[in-house]
Amino acid sequence: MKISTILDHVDSGHMALPEFQRGYVWNANQVRGLMDSLYRRHPIGSLLVWATESDTARHRGDGNLAPGIVKLLLDGQQRITSLYGIIRGEPPRFFDGNARAFTGLHFHLDKEEFGFWQPVKMRDDPLWIDVSSLMKAGYDGIDEFVAKLAPSGAPGTGKFYGRLNRILGIRDVDLHIEEVTGGDKTVDVVVDIFNRVNSGGTTLSKGDLALAKICAEWPEGRDRMRAALHRWRKRGFDFKLDWLLRNVNTIVTGEAKFSHLHEVAPEKVKEGLARAETAIDNLLNLIGGRLGLDHDRVLFGQYAFPVMTHYISRRGGVLNDAVEQDKLLFWYVQSALWGRFSGSTETIIDQDLRQIEELDAGLDRLIRQLAVWHGGLRVLPEHFSGWSMGARFYPMLYLLSRVCDARDWGLGLSLNAHMLGRMNRLEVHHIFPRSVLYKAGYRRADVNAVANYCFLTKESNLQISDRRPEVYFPEIEDNHPGALKSQWIPMDRSLWRVDRYLDFLEARRSLLAQAANGFLGSLAHGADEPAAAEALVPSPATPGQVAEAADAPPPGVVDSDKEEQLLTTLNEWVAEQGLPEGEYLYELADPETGQPLAVLDLAWPEGLQEGLSQPVAVLINETQGTLDIANAHGYRYFTSAVDFCRYVEQEILAGAQAGDGSAT
């Protein structure tokens, strides 16, 4: 079938996307490659469609389906969406993504190459023509395009007719279409076919499959869930659709596996989503207010939420008893600290749900099971031996700073949650400056140790700058007596010297462990006392326990002060271009288990322009293992600052220009 006919079928409603399809994810490079292949008449693969009755077909978008048999795209969405956007000059009705990926495509008539609008490169060269404008003008408009070139004195304009015709001829390229037909082709069967066909790309997850079944009877379900996720994102919590669906699942079915949702009536799912939203809202308020964990970077243990929302929902959506609140938070923090859900998530969730089938004393049973599973819930100094923001005890340090009356060193004011609100008003401060430690020869694991972190207001952080503790600590103690101690700084002044840095870390870890156990004990309300004392409070730390808390850090992390300065300069330059700042020392975690995989020096997990490009990272002097992990998780990485800047200028900034109406 000709491409032009396929696009006509999209307009008429004879071809559409099935509800379970994901949105548009291609970037500008992929679009350019598609058009180059078509221009050279290279094969681009066939399409796979599901031929089914329109009155039972569930499709994406607000367009109406044509009566009779319709064809739902199973394989070819990205290609057809790109072609529709370029040829029609606008996205199709089922579009869900960022249209900038195919907006502003140009073609150079002499070099015969495609490129997206770049003002500096293209503005003064009339041989760059807008492809969408040509497609709209059609064959009758070729003379007008060539006529515009005559005053420029461009040689060989005759050959341009053939090239313009060749571009327009893309509309007449035939694409082979394979069909899936038959009354036995249920959504289950079709989704399985879809996954098999897309085995080389991104297949549908179990959550996608469950959502496909839900949306088959409740088409608005996906949009309702996205609206909830968007609302939480505005509050600083970036949750995933599968995660929300898991919470709905445990509330509705009492089970972890998505397969249990397949037979649930849509009304029950609607009710479950409403209950999940209420429970999650109340839980976030509880965690933020009682623990101070008020944004995504410090909200560890997200996979514990389905257990907690199930419990809260069965209690009517909110916990009014203070002791009950504290015990739930005690279990949550402890499960996050020890990586309760870093293995088989569904199996662990089901085990925990069994403990709270009977609500009375359910939290005590949940805590006792966690203690037996881990071998103890006592925090030891060695547990703060982790490094970088990827360590599980980084959120714990932040928590303690918010709930234990830690004070800012410049203002002397408490850093509690009620005074400061969101965490982005605080900054991570390296107590001993990294530049000083690197110069003294300390290894990066010690330089980036969690025990070398504290939290300060931005103003105080700037005031301290890169001074040594032996210099600025006495000033703080004189101006705000007790402020150092409030942040668990050992008051032995001999430990404030660089040559005693490792001793300082050891002393501060002990103070942090005491603070952690004190606060957690206040939450437990006796749940970790006599009945389970042997399980909950081990005698000295076993090698296995210490190894688990301070296990080999995920690969990555800045290795020198020179690297840090380079990354800082790059990030500032990006911000000057009007683009979002990247995240330093970004922890790349397994999306299913939450287990840290690598720490990326400087990363943009959503791309430099959300939806326009893939995730991006700058990785300086990293091992091949770190590069491979980043690549496997969809990151476009750069090991050279020059290459990164070129990418920003030529692909991101130029692409932004293409979407602002300047491309003509």
C-alpha cells in the first residue's frame, strides 16, 4: 500500500493505534534516517496491523474509527507517525509525544542530505528547502521552489527538479502490510504478537499488558493515571505508570502480580485508582511531614508503597492513630535501608501482604518478619561507610537532618521540614572540600563518603566555599554554639584536620548511627523490643551485614577536583542556553528492583528537552562497565566535553529553533 494511501486511512479512521501502544518515542536522528532511506529507496520494513471490527476496537486518540473493519498498527507506529507529521505538517490524531522530533525537517538540494532547521547553518543557504512545505505544495509547486533559487545564481538548477520529484515520490512508495486477523485474536494474543515482533526493541511490560486489558473496557483509564502521575510530578515525585498500577493492584486484589487485575471489572479498577490516589497522597504527606523526605531524590524504598497503600486503604484511606503511623514509617524506613525489595519484587510484596491480612497487630508482624529476614534492624556505624548519593544511607542522613533539629551553619536556624519546605532549598555540602581531599591523596570512595555530607542552605554553602573545617568550624561554633554538634560533627578539634580525615569519618559515623537508632526507636514504640530482641538487635556486626551496607559502590562517580570543575562548568553552560541543569552523581537504578547500577557524573534522565531526545549523560574518565550500563539503559553518553557541547548546539538548540516557527 502506498504511503499516501496509508495516511489517508489514518485520516479516515480506517487505520489507528491500539490502546496498548506506547507513545511516540523517536528522536530527530531516527526521523532523519527514515527519510534518507526512503529518498534513496532503501527498504524500511513492512507494517503489521491487527484487522478487527471497529465497534469492539479500542484505539488511542480522540478520532472516530470508520465503520466495519479497521486496522490497528502493531508494528510501524514510529515510522507512520513520522511520515504523517512530515507529509501532513502536523501530528496524527492518535499522537502522544513531542512533535519537535519531526518538525522543521529540511533537505539540501546539492548535497542531498536531510537535516533539521539550524538558523546559523541554513538561513543564508537557499538550497536548504523545508520538506513539509514541499509536501504540501505537491508536484505543482516544484516550479516555485526552483524559481526561488534562480536569483541566487545557484548552478545546475535543472538537476534539482529530479531531486524535488524524488522527495515527493516518497508518498508513492509502497509498504508491505501484514495482517493479524481472526476471531481468536484476543487482546492477550495480539499483545503477545506485538511483543514478539518488537523483541528487538521495547516490549510491553506486565503492567502494560494489564493496562491494555483495563483500557479495553475503560478507555479513559490511562489518561486518569497519567493525570495522577503529573500531579505528583509537580510536587517533586516522579513515579512511573507501572508503579501506580502496582498500588492499584494491591488495593483491589490484595496481590502483587498484575495478572490478578485481568479479571477485575472496570468499576472496581476505577474505585481502586481513587483509593490508591487517596492513600498515596496521605502517605506522601506522612512521609514528608514526619520523616522530611519531601522529594524524589530522597524518597527511597518506593517499592514498599504498594504494601503501605494497601494497608492504609483498608484503614479507610488515612491513619489517625499516631502510634500506628509511626510503626508503619518504622517499617518503611527499615525496608528501604536494607533493600527489602531489591530482589524479586512481586514475591516480597506478596510475603508482606500476607502479614497484614489481619489488620490487628499486622504492623508488628510486618516488622518482625523484616527483622528475621535481614537478621537485625540496628544501624551500625559501618552502615554509613557507603559512598555517593547512591548509597541507601544518603536519604537516611537527609532524614536525620530534617527530624533531629539539625541547624544551618550560616543562619543557625533549624533545618526542619516545616521551616524549609521543599528540599531544593537545601544543598549538599562536602564537609571536607573534595579539592582538598583529592590533593591530599584520598581515594574517591572516601572523598564521596556519605559521612562527609551535610545539608545547608545555599547561602551558607556559598559562604563556606572550599575552606577547610579547621578554618571554618571554629567560626561556626563561635557564631552559633551547638550548630556543629547538631549535625553530628565530632567536637574533638584534632579531627578537623585533613590528615585526620579518616578518623573524622569514623567518629561521625558513630554519631550518625546513634542518632539513627534513637529516632527509629522512637518510631518503633516497642515493636523491636523484647519479643523479637534477638532478631532485632544483633551482637557485633557480622561481616555480611557490614558488606551489605557498604557493599562495593556502583560504578561511576567523579574522580578528581578537575573533573568536578569541568562538570560544573558544563552544567552552568547548559543553563545559560536556557536548558535544564543536569543532575550531578545521578544514581541509575534498575527500574524493576530499584537496585543501584551505576552513578553517572552528570545526567539528564529525561533528555535535555523532555520528549525530544533520549536520556543524556556526560561520563568523564569512566570505566567501560559504566559506559555499557548507561548505553543499555538508553542513555546517549559523551566522554568528551567538546563532543557534548557540539551535540547541544547542533541537535538540541537547533531542534528547538525548528519548533518555534522560525523554519520557513
